[in-house]
Amino acid sequence: MRTIGARELKQNPHAVIQHVLETGEEYEITSYGRPAGVRIVPDNRSPRRWVLGNDLADVPPMSPRNAAAWRADVEGAMDDEVSGP
């Protein structure tokens, strides 16, 4: 999650909103360097980008630690509720 100061957000809110919509990344708004308890989050997460199988041939193998973290992320995502439009 990124952080952004209230003053910076005020100067260019459209760019921040566009970034959130395009990437699905959240922003936490700060005031004088401290979290203000306000976040900008996408209402609907954007679809994930897919990678073609041929492109995966150039990817080096994961370390056992990264593989375990990835597996935990996948299993956590499988446990999430699925909601439709």
C-alpha cells in the first residue's frame, strides 16, 4: 500500500484515483506524515493480468521460502468469498 500526503492528493487527485483504478493498489492518506485513518481503495479490483506459458520459461525458479509464501497467498485467495456483479 502506498501513502500520500493530503496536500499532494489535493494537488493532483485525478492521477491518484486513476492509479488506484488501473492497478488496484490502495493509498493511505497522511496528514503531517501520520496516517489520517483514511484510505483510497478500488471498489472493484481490476482483473489480474495473465502471462502466457511461453513467457514463463524465462522466469527463474522460486526459492522454497518464496514458493511457500506464494502457496499461502493462493490458498488464502481460495478461501475468500467470491461475489459477482
